[in-house]
Amino acid sequence: MLAPDKRKETIDEADIVDEAITSRRSVRAFLPDPVDEAVVRDILQVASRAPSGTNMQPWKVWVFSGAKKQEITDAVMNSGIRAEKAKWDEYKYYPDQFFEPYYARRRAVGFALYGALGIGKRDVDQMRAQHDRNFVFFDAPVGMIFTIDRRLNHGSWIDHGMFLQSIMIAARGRGLHTCPQAAFAPYHRQIRPVLGIPDEEIVTCGMALGYEDTSKPENRLRTERVPLEEFVTFVK
């Protein structure tokens, strides 16, 4: 049994970790306040401790701000490709046909977000404009694009996801917020030349990083999680 002081230390550490995980969410409006590059480097260094099969570390990240971030925005927004026509030709994030219970969960979060913004079900132009906010990184000062070597297999994609989560948790430990953004993946042809991404790398997603703008209604959204009984089976 742990000594009393050790038990308290363990509980305190658990609270810190739990808070970082449970306070992580997709923030969709950021303050313009800059984030020091040294802080971003620290976050990525910590996140690089994410596990990966045989320590392959199958992730690459391209970090930018300022003029280079604007170049990414311009490349996507001036591509002439609307979001609903963007081709997922490198990989598919979603199934071709949604089914339950995933369809209901998807609809619920969509209605909640657009409801918070006062966007109705038939306000297509406003929905599109909100989706396009992805491409300005929701005004975050730091943008990131992630890639993975196309020769790697599904296991490495799992590792890649753990790296992404580690970045988001490390950011919370420093008072920062993030938004992972698969919306960038269909625009890999526009993004590649701006960042010099080689063809053997698949663009998996982007991520916005910065300080939350708490005055924005979209940041009041808190998504629900289903109870343990719906996804956990304790086998005895």
C-alpha cells in the first residue's frame, strides 16, 4: 500500500492529467495572441513520446504562422474547389454511407454547433462559410499540417493518431487549445507546393493551435460522450 503522502501525490497527478484530457476540445475561434515558437517546440518534443510500433515514429508535422499560414489559406480558398466537391482521393475519413449509432452522433454535434451560431438547417451559405473557417485555422496564430508516408500500413496510422492526441494534451498543459482539422486532407494538391511536401507523404490533417477566444458562441459547445456501458464490456 502507498504511504499517505505518496497516495496524495498520485491523486494530484491524476487530477492534472485528467484535467488536460477532459478539457481538450475542438476550439473554433482563437485570439490573435502569438504563441512563442519555443512553446510549440516543447509541445512537439513532449508529443514525440507517443507510442509507435517498433518505435517507427510514423509522423511528420509542418508548422507555420504569419505569411506562410496565409499562403496555405490562399492556396485552399483560391483553388476554386468548394468543400462539398473536394475529393478524398488519398484516404477516406468517413464511411460512404453513415449508419447508427454514428449517424445520430454526427447529426447531434452538427446541429449543436450550427445552433450555437444561429445557423438554420437550410442556411447552406452560412454553413459553408463556417466550414471555410477551417482554412483560416479559425484565426489561430499557429497552423500545422500532418503527413504520413503512404507506404506505411494501418498500424502506423493508429500511432499517428496517438501523436496527434499527445500534441493536443500537451497544449492543454500550457493553457493552449487546438482544433484537429481533417478538412485540409482533400486539398493536398494545393498545400504540397506551399510547404514542399513530397509526393510520398499523405496529408492526413491540419491543426490550429492558440489561445481560445472565450467570447465566441461556437466555443461554448461541449460535446457529449456516451456512457461507459455503451462501449465497454468487462469480461469476467
